[in-house]
Amino acid sequence: MSDQEGADESAEEPTSEKLVELAKRRGYFFQSSGAYGGVGGFYTFGPQGAALKGNVEDAWRDRFALAEGNMEIDAPTIMPEPVFEASGHLEGFDDMLVECPECGESHRADHVVEDETEYEDAESLPIPEVEDVIAEYELVCPNCGAGLAGQAVDSFNLMFATNIGPGDSDPGYLRPETAQGIFVEFPRLKEYARNQLPFGVTQIGRAYRNEISPRRSIIRTREFTQAELEYFIDPEADEPDLSSVEDVEVTLYPASEQNDEDGEAFETTIGEAVEEDIITDQWVAYFLGVAKPWYESVGVDMDRFRYRQHLAGERAHYASDCWDAEALIDGSEESQDSEQRKSAEPSSGYWIEMAGFAHRGNYDLSKHAEHSGDRFTIFRQYDEPKTVERATVDPDMSYLGPEFGGNAQAVVQTLEDLAARDRSAFDGDTVEIEIEGETHEIPVGKTGFSVEEQTEAGEHVTPHVVEPSFGVDRTVYTVLHHAYREDEVADEERTFLELEPEVAPTFVGVFPLQSDDELESEAEGIAAALREAGLSVTYDDSGNIGRRYRRQDEVGTPFCVTVDYESIEQEDGGVTVRERDSTDQKRLPIDDLPETLSAIRAGDLEFEEL
């Protein structure tokens, strides 16, 4: 029964290809619809992968919903077209597509440029410039090698369209992010928060993007899971308490370093980064400080982890600041020189985005208020009532109706906005407004413009939004990749996943030493007791004990319990408990197993202390 000893500490660096093969063979993830040839960009999480993914989601929920006191919702994945008109996704949610003239394969034009040139941020380039780069470098189709110079680069909207209902149905779309499901429900969600800022709303769910060229297994897919937090704040009154995160050490790669030829990432603390104005938004800094130890707790290697600031061309126009959590795949930070660290895909590895942390301002709520007519504000009460002058309009609809027809309400809204913004526009005999690109003059007397003194107890404020948005699938991939190990034990090569007990799909395997009714009965009873204690357990009586250990090592099971004849022949003869990483074994009393292993999983006890 004695197992492996003398594990080689210097395990070979894994490759993505090895991980993908293991994932398919051991039930972590594999391409969907394989019986029909598979379909690009869609993956099924098998028994091990679904459990790992669920554990990562639970860990995220514990930290970002429960520990932060935020609420959680579950919104539909299909939403009507007006939602995405308001959010800007119909017009601006595009990637650049170039089609091969020979094989007809479609490719992300910016990826073709980034993979074959020194350009690191081709996504931010205008389409004509991307076409020029393809021609200048004589870039070719990655599929067949045909030249792409002279081929048109087009915008391709990434949303999946559908119809809601039969007959003259309403157009709808599969959501490209979970965030809009939170934003559109803000008028009701603020009531659940008792109209008090700040408050946060989380959601874990599927999102869909019709990627031009999905690649790298579950890193870039057409259906994926997001875990997002939308944190609503009063921009003038709410500040985060940074005391709990100011000492968190982080590796930062700000835009200034990326733009510097000799720039590179550096280590600092959250507090120092805020003090030195490297992270300009304190709320973003707070969530970066919260997320870093969380990533470490689920098994992301901190030597292959960094926060990278968005360059000006990457950042959404409404975002005041944005940082990505990135993980290095197929390489180590030490193996790269400064130039490779700046590259999107260095020869010794490549960085993948796992999460984005952005201050989105009031863009989303303002857009939905504008398009829906509902109120996306919160009432901020003054300490004392104030007497203020307010410019208002009370338009003569008997004039506006015949004059503007169906646009009359839009004219009213425009006049109200103008009065609030620039009352001097009403000083003359007429006021000039623009509707649908056309300029109109309206007699001021027909607008009902006036300035009045009003006593107000408060004002309506459109909250700003801070958004940590996590890609669950990419986090799962990173956890698996960073956990992959190869070593040699007892002159035999071994592959194992050094997964954290908190997220491992199975926490303990239970084995009878060999086929024997008494041993099997005792082992099954122990497995049942451990399950009753809330632990995830697998029971295995197939093959020799060494082979069973190898199977559990390869799926990342932290502990194995073996029942032998001493377990049943002696009074509380105990069982052998084997730890995955070191392969060390200890003899423990059977009655103590549930409590002891539960304490280890909770982090209250170390195996070495037994």
C-alpha cells in the first residue's frame, strides 16, 4: 500500500495542449456536440469541470456578494431590442472581420495584426489603418496562407439575434453581458436597497457573443459565464474605506509603462498606488485590493498574475479608469524580458484577461432613463431645505402638436433639458433646438418658460457605477493551468492538479485496499459519513491502489482514504489518509475523519499538523 515518495519539486512547466487533453479525458471540459462534429466556440463542462466551476462561483459569491453585503439577482438571458439600443450595443458592439479570398475563413482582423506584427492593441485602431497594416506587412490567412492584402475589413456585430413570441414578434438578443440585466431593473432594485447609496447588485450567469474566431478552448468562446458586481455610488458623497486593502501587494502594469519602450510591470501596494495617483479611482482601487487575495485563494499563481491598466484606445468612452486582472499562461514572469512582458502573446507565454474593473460613471443609468422614460435616480436629502431658482417649461401643446406631430414629446424633452442646462437660450423671442439632426425655432411664448424660486428638501441624483466583471470560464482555465504539475514518484511519471481544497471538484477519495466484502462495506460506510459531513466524496474500488491514487491525483482530489484489514480487524484500527501534493500518509481514527477533514477543507487545520 505504501505509495509514492520523493516527489520531484521541479515539475515541468505545463502546456495548454496537455491541459486540454487532460480536461477532455478526465471530464473537465470538451467541445460541445461532438457526435455532430462539434461546434466552434461552445464547450461542455463535464462532471469535474462543472463541480470546479460551481465551487469557483460559490467562492466568488461568498466574497463579492455575502461578505460585501451586496444583493444578488438572476435576470433573463434574452432581452428586448430597446435595451440594447439604449446601452449602445446595437451600434458599438463590433469586432473587425476580414475574410480569406481563398478558403473563405473569417478572422478577427485585429488578432491577425497582433499575432504577426509588433502592434499590441490593434483593436483600438480604425478600420482603414488595420487594412493598411495588413497590406504593409503582407499578412496571410492563418488557415490556408493566402494573402489578405486588399481584402476589406468590416465591422461585425457580436450579438446573437432572436425573436420574442410568434407571428409579428418583437426582436430580441441574447445578452452579451450580464450587466444590462442589473441596470434595467435599477428602478425596482433601489427600492430593495431602501433608496440608500451605496449599494451593490451581483449576478452570475451566461452571456453570449458571436465571436468571429473563437480560440484557445474555453478562453474565447461564444457562450460563457460572467460574475459581475454593479456597485452604485453617490459620486459626491461616497468614498471607500481603503484601510482593509491598502497593504495588499499587487503587480501593476499601468498605461504609462506600456507606452514606455523600456516600461514594465512593478510591485507596489494598493495604498501606495492610490497615493501616487497610479490608480486614480479609489473605488477601483478598493475592488482591486479585494480581488487579489480572492484570486490567490482559489488557486491563481501570484507569480503569474498582474493588473494591467487599459490604454486610452481600449477604454470605453464612458469609463474614467479601467484595469484588467491578467494571468500568464504557458510561461513564467521570470522567463520573459521586458519586451516580451509588453507583448500580447510573448514567445514564453501569453497573458489572458480574467476580469475588468471599471468606473462606468452614470452612462448606463442615464441612457436607460433617456430611452425608457423611467426614473433611474435616487433622492438625496439635504441636511437643511434649500431655496433655489429653477428654470422650467410648460409648453403649449396646442401649438407643438400640429407643428411637430409625433416629435412633439421629443421637443418637450429637449426644451426641458435646455432650460435646466442653459436658461439664457430663452432670452430672445425664439429658442433654437435640434431634433433628429434638424434645427427648429420655437417662439419662447409657446414654451411656457419661467424661472421660479422653489424650496427643496433634496435632489435626484443619478448614481455612478463601479463594475468588477469576472470571466468565470477564464478563471477556471487559469486555476487548472496554474495547478497543472508533472513529477516523478517511485520511478513513475505522475501528472496531478494542485488545486486548492476550497475549489477542488472532489475533496476526498475513499478506497477499499482490495476486493473484499468487509473492506468494501467499511469503505462505503466511511464515504457515506464524509458525504453527510458535507464533503464531496468519490468511491473507487477499481484497479490496484496505485492506479486509483493516480486517477485522483490527475483530477486534483486533495486527499485519499484507504481502508485496509487493520481498519476492520482492530478496534478503531484507523485508516490511511494520503495527501495529494506530497503523497505523505498518516494513520487517523475512523471516528475522527469527518471532523478532521472538514477542518482541513475550511482552512482551520493543516495536514502537516496531524
